[in-house]
Amino acid sequence: MRTFSLKAGQVQKNWVLVDAKDLILGRLSAVVASYLRGKHKPEFTPNMDCGDFVVIVNAEKIKVTGNKLEDSVFYWHTGYPGGIKQRTMKECLNSRFPERVISKAVERMLPKGPLGRKMLKNLRIYGGENHPHEAQQPKVLDIASMNSKNVKRG
């Protein structure tokens, strides 16, 4: 018996819609990374981009556990001497681009290198309820019903 290896022409990509309202950030990111990678499919091939397109709405309404809103800090450098900047997760969620928190969490769960960057392009994140991908007829993925720990109540 030979090992099945998916070819580029055999890849079937679907569209998946996820509502991030009241979902835990890490659990949401793990499921989304798995769908972007294609691990939910029986024909998964590690060296191919065989995952689905994922659309996330309500990115600004995600939840985190513990003190991560104040303790989790994102750093970046401007390129100038002494140009290190920082922002807490709470500041990021209340800023102009709250979807960057989910984007960074998913990015860190994907493979590093060209394949991971290609997979990350299949992720679309929107802060509000609306998205422009109705024509693709995305299937709704209910992450909240997968496990009771995926949702933060209260």
C-alpha cells in the first residue's frame, strides 16, 4: 500500500465562517489554524496548502482568561535607535484594528516559512458582524458547541 500524497490540482478549498463572539482566544486560534492547515480533511498533506478559507467575524468581542488583557504585551520596533514600542492586548482590542490579536495568535500556530505565510493569506478577519464574502456561501463553523470550555460565560 502506498502513502497518499495530495497534488496541487486535487486541492478542494471550502469557505468557513466563524463567529468569534465570547470565544476564548487560544481555543479559537487552535481550531482556525487547524482548518487553515487542512488537518480536518482525510487527504491532509503536510507540505501542501490544502486547508480552507476561514472568515472570522466579531473579532473585537473575543474573550481571554486570567489577566492576559493587561499582562500580554505585543512588542515591535520602528527601526530607529530606542524605537521599541509596546501595546497590551486590551489596548489592541480597543484600537482601530482589533483583528490583529487573532491574526497574531493564528500566525504563531501555523508553520513558519513560505507555506505558513501562504496559509495565513486564506484567513479573513473582521471586527464587526458584516463581511464581504456572502457570494462564496461560507459554511458556519460553530466552535462554541465543540467544547463547553470554548466559550467564556459572563
